[in-house]
Amino acid sequence: GSPGMGKTALALTILRHAAVVEKLPVGIFSLDLNSTHIAFRILCMDAKVDTHLVRTGNLPKSQWKALSSSIATLAETSIFIDDVKSLSPLKMKHNAIRLKAEHDIKLLIIDNNQTTQKQGTQHLTYHLLKQMAVELDIPIVVTSPLAREPEERKNKRPLINDFHHAVEIEESADVIMLLYRPWIDTLDEADRELAEVIIAKSRNGPTGIVNLRFINKYAVFENVI
């Protein structure tokens, strides 16, 4: 997705659901944020408390109970965070194999994969990620920024071709989801919570658009009821 669309928020929403609701052991390689920041964001989205109020020490006393409850909930989960910034593709594979062997993770998220790539290694990276998913027999969710901004088009929704090295991504990925929040372009208050997950490729299922709500103060995506 484009900057500010909420790629990390969506990835952490998926991670929290798997760990808290489904009670699965999960791993995340965060190539941008450190482990403390990741844990903080998961805590706030689980407790549904305003991240800014917590960060500035202005959270109302009435909401501390929710925060304490979520701390206890998350303490019972198996979330493994690797925040090494200079993670090469081969080191990434080594760490993933270790997490699978030691903790039997059922899901791996790699946030901001673009930072792992050097000129000429993109195909190796995406091929390696696909190989990892098959060998470990787990889904791997990868977030990546766009190379080209859709602002120049009349229809602002992102396309697969907007990715860096779109051909390699399309060859390797079973599912490609593009995140779009109309408010980023329109600044219309009516659009503030609207979000679309555009399923642009699905090897074994239908494509289309899934509508979600984005709650900015919790940095979380929710189903539209």
C-alpha cells in the first residue's frame, strides 16, 4: 500500500487475531519498528485505548482497567518478535526455521519487506519467501510499500503494477492484497474510517474488495458490521 494507508496496522490486526482469538503461536519480523513499539501497538489495539493518550500519559483512569486486562491477556499468548533491522533474506529464513522448530509458529508476518532488498536480489527474496512458506507449511504475510503512487491516476486505488518488482511478487505470491483508505486522498470526514482490502490475486479463491473500518486512535482494522 501507499504510505499512511496502514500496512503495519493491518499486519498487527491479523497478528493479534491469530494470537489472541485463535490462540496460535505467531512470529513477526519487524524491519522498521522495534519490539517495544510493536508490543505497545498490539496492547493498545487489544485494549481499545487511544495510543496517543497512553504515550503521553493522559489515559483516563477509567480506561486503565482495559489496559491491565489486555496486559494479562497478551501475557498468555505466544507472540515472537524479531526486530533486527539488517535482516538478510538468508538470515530471515534461518530465524523463521528456528521459530518453527522451537515454538511451532502457525503464522509469520514480515513487515516492510522492502528494507530487506538490495538491487538485483528482489527475485531471490520473493522466491525465498515462497520457499519458506512451503517448507515450514505456514502462511507468511508480507507487507511492502508501492513504488509508484496512484495519485497520478483518476482512480486512486492501487494496482499490482504499482509494486516494486511487481512481476516477481505476482509470480511468487498466492494472494496479493492491496490496502486503500479513501480518506487519505479525499480528506472527507465521511471517509475517515472507510478502508478497502483489494484482493487483486488469489490463487485458490475469488478476487474482489473486502470493506473494513479503520479506527485510527487504536490503529486497528475491524470488520464492517
